[in-house]
Amino acid sequence: MSSIPNGIAGSLNQAALQQGQVSRANDAQQNDKAERTRKMKQLLEKHTSAVEDSNEAEAQHLQVRKQQQAEEEHRRKRQQQHEDQRDNVAPVGDDDPNHIDLTA
């Protein structure tokens, strides 16, 4: 070391120290970026899962609603058929040849 002038030795020492500080700062930035990326992925997976769950719930709701509509339509058709059968029964009255009017 005695053959290296003091100015050069100090500069090399300072450069090594500065390089270590810069390296630690860069590592810290990279670690922060990696942590933010990891958190973003977790958040994205959470929201994607929530949307998928929501879509499944909506699909189930639509299926139940379609079933309810089909049941209601079936109920209306049965009621209409019942009313049609009631209307098709021949009325007993003046047009019936076997009818005797007892009120006269």
C-alpha cells in the first residue's frame, strides 16, 4: 500500500463504499418491486375469484328463475285447460230436451 499514493487509495476505498451503497439501494428497490408484484397478484387472484363466484351465483340465480318461470307457465296452462274443460261441459237449461222447467 505504501507504493499507492494516498489520493488513489482513498478514491478506491470511497468508490467501493459508494458501490456497496448503490447496490444495497438497488436491491431494496428490487425487493420492494417484487413485494408489490406479489401483493398485486394476490389481489388480482382474490378479485378474479370473487368475480367467478359472482358469475356462478348469477348463473344459479338465472337457472332458478328459469325454473320458476317454467313452473308458472305450466301452472297457467293447467289452469287454462281446467277452465276450458269447465266451459265445454254442456249446460243444463232450456236447450236441453230432457230439462223440465218447474218454475212455470
